[in-house]
Amino acid sequence: MNSLFAKILLWFWFALAITVVGSAFISALNVNENDSDERAPVARLVRFELEQATSAYETGGRPALQSFLDTLHRVYDARGVLTDENGRDLLTNEDRSDLILRAHRRVFYQVFRTGDSTVARASNDGRFWFFFIVPRAHVGSWFLQPEHIFVMAAATGLCYWLALYLTRPVRKLQRAVERFGRGDLSARAESVRRDELGQLARTFDRMADRIETLLAAERRLLLDISHELRSPLARLGVAIELARSGDDTDAALNRIQKESGRLNSLVGQLLQVTRAEGDPASLRRDPVRLDQLVQLLVEDSAMEAAAHGCSLQYHSGEAMTIAGDPELLRRAVENVLRNAIRYEPHDSSVEVRLWHGDLGAVVEIRDHGPGVPVDALPRIFDPFYRVESDRNRLSGGIGLGLSIARRAVELHQGAIRATNANPGLKVELEFPVA
């Protein structure tokens, strides 16, 4: 029997059966055999029968005694024996001294031995003994009634429900573990119980979330690096070939330096975001003045904007402090800002604002470029996604900047969203205020 459900059900049922039957037997035997407690029903009954049998014998002799014993047998389906003090049967003159000896020995729990069950009582003056003898086949009917069977059946149903209640979450957890072991990382127990089994299920869910996060971060890192290193490496190869040819060595070396810098920056961003996703507990929670951080980024990006023939306008708001990792926050805002600069038309300005939103501090960055098709807006934060329109591969984007920004924002329990500003694209990064 390997089923926990069956084991619990049988153990509860056996315990119940032993309790019901045992208590019934003990109660009946205590009532039947307790000489000192005259309040017990059977003790009072046998005392009454002793008085009636003695009265019948003394007033009517053996015929009256025989009539009384016949009535007793007819009513109770049991035999009665009246003896003198020496054990002589007053009805048949048989020697029944063995009954007196047995009464003196007081064999308790007669139900566990063979033979009829006997209850004995002596008269107050010691002249008579009365023995109430119940056949073994009828002993159980005195204290095991049909109602006991009904109670046991109802309790069996409760035992079944209890066993099911205890084992159902274990089976659900088992199925979740099996699915998780087969590679389904979304498998969860999802228990709402508040007892130890519910705590066990929630512990498994937290463990599964942690493992899924670690594996997803590892896969994303491998995918990101393997995909994004190809383009800069290819351009590096072309620049090296140009340098070898000697046509324009300075330009080739500058190209090599630029591409190596992009590679170094990209790998640093990927590693930092992936490390924070894999171990959220390691994420720094320092107080960061968001207004100062955005202002520094605007100042640092002004030269890049000028190189693209545009400018930056920063509309600073009041001082705002959030809790987070300063480097990750910087990368998130910087990636969105550089993306806006890349698509900003000549002789126009990228607008940067900082204001209070419904949930916290909002950094708004808007360009005046071609915008994004409405059906593509939900996907522009996906890794490697680029819109095949005016925002295409010729812009030099590699498809990871906005994805890294989104991941960094979500690590800080924030939100990032994009809408068309007509003209241009408006991106809002919202962070909870410390």
C-alpha cells in the first residue's frame, strides 16, 4: 500500500473503529460488573431481579420462582439462577458453587473469554445469590446498536474527506514538480491554503520562480551576446582589412576603436542587467536624485546630439529621489535618450521632462522623428526588434537599447511605455518615489 491517501484513510478508520467498539465494550462491562456502583442500570436491574426472585421463592416456593425465571428469559433472552449461600440451586437443587467462586474471582472483561457472560449479586443478609446469565451470542446486542453502525459509516465519510483534504495539495504539488522536472518552468502549485501544506507549496513556487528567472536570464544573456556581437565584429573585420590595405589607416583605426568601445559598452550593460535579474537581492537600493541624474545625462549627450544636427531641451522639475541602482538607472534613461537622438530630425530638439505621475517620478523623452506604427508600439521594447520603416537598420540601431531600458526599469518596480506624439515618439519611464 503505497498511497498516502489510502494509508491516512485506513489509519483514521481503524482508530475510529477501535475507539467506538472499545468504548462501547468498556462502558458495557463496567456497567455490568461494577458491584459497588448501584446507580449503574444493569446493576440496579440485577438487584431488582434478586429481590423479585427472592420474594417469589419465599412466598410461592419453586413454582413461583420458576414462573419468574421464565418471564425473565422471555423478556431478556437470558437465564436467571437463584442459589442459597452455599451455591445450591433453589429451583433444581444443583450445585452451582462454581458461580459463586467465579463471582468472587471477578473475572473482568469476560467478553474476551469463552462462555456466557454472568452478572452476580448477593442479598444484603448473604442468604441468597442471584446470577444473571447472558448467552455469548447476545452480549454485543446490549451495547452495540444499529445507531453505532450509522455513526461509524458517517465517520468513515468524514475520514475519507479528511484524507482527501490532506492529500489533495500533496498530489497537486507532485504534479507541479513532475511538470517542472520535465522542463515546464511555468509549472506552479498555486496553493491558497494557509497551513503547512500551503506553505510548502508556496515555498516550491518561490523556488520555481527563482530557478526560472535564473535560467531565463542565462538564456537571454547568451542570446543577446551571441546575436549582438556579430555585427560589431563584422565591422571590426572590415576595418582591419581596410587598415591592412593602407588606403585610409586613420579612418580604419578610428572605426576599430569605435566598434570596440561599442562592444565593451554593450557587454557591460548586458552583464549588469542580467546579473541583477538573476539575483534581485543583489540590486542596490541607494537613494538617487533622479533630477540630477537626468540633468547630467542631458549634459553628457549634448555633444552627441550636436553631431546629429539636433539639440536637447531639458525641462527640469522639482527634486525627486528614488531608491535603486544608480548605474542601472543611468543606463535605462541613457538608452532611451540616445534612441531619441538617433531619430531626431536636423535643426530640432529632443525634449526631456521630469514630472510627478500617479505612481511616482516620470522621465519623459520625446523626439520629432517619424514615429512608430501603432501595431509595432507594444514590441519596440522586445530584444532585437526594429521597425522596418524610417526607423530601420540604416539608423545604426542594434535592437537592444530599449530592451535593456525596459529590463532595468522593471527591476526597480517601475514601468516604461511608448506612444506616438505626432510627430515623433514619446517614451515615459516611471519609477516609484522613495
